[in-house]
Amino acid sequence: MSDFLFVYGTLMRAAHHPMHRHVAAHAEYIDEASFGGRLYLVHHYPGVVDSITPDDRVHGELYRLHSAAAFSVLDEYEGCGPNVPQPAEYIRVQRTVTRANGTVVTAWIYLYNHPVDRLPLIPSGKFLPP
């Protein structure tokens, strides 16, 4: 099991969301990273889906988790905990992500689990402005 977590939205440092404090308390920031996916605006937060198109990149941050126990709170926040009605809004899966230095690692990521055809695409792959 991977001990890396890739975040791309409200869990990022620059989002200043209270849930980032949970990430910071249970993980060590490693690097900027990207994922081969497409980023959509769901509401005031984003959702990512897989993509096989090489130009589709979602940009975010890579963390190394101190313990898998961090997922109990994160899964609830992301709407995929054990008490969440199905189908869950997100699913937590392992995917390949690329660090800023080009190193490839396997990391946990929360993928959006609903149709995206009516959601606006964020073509830059960046939820937060630089």
C-alpha cells in the first residue's frame, strides 16, 4: 500500500481550507506533482477523473502519510467514508503521479465518482491560481 497522497483542490496548502490542517498534521509535504487526469469544477471544489490523453494533467501536491489512520477523517470529508450513501461522490484509489523532478510514484488520490458531462472543465488542470 502506498504511503503517498496526491491532493489537487481544497486539501492543498494554498486553499487555506481547515481540512488542510488535518493533512499537515498527518503527513509530510513532499513536492509539487501532477496526475494524468481531467479537472472539473463540481461546486466550490474540484473533481478529477482519469484521462488517457497525454496532455491532460492535473496539478497538485504530494504528501507522505505518517499513518493510514489519516484516511478515516479524509474519507468522510471527501464523501467516500463507510457511512456515506452510495454511489459515493469520490472514490479513493491508487494512481501514478509525477513529481516536479520527474520521479514517478504511486499515490492515493480521490477521484470524482459521478458524471462530469455537465461540469465545467478546468483546462489548466490547476484548481488554485499560481
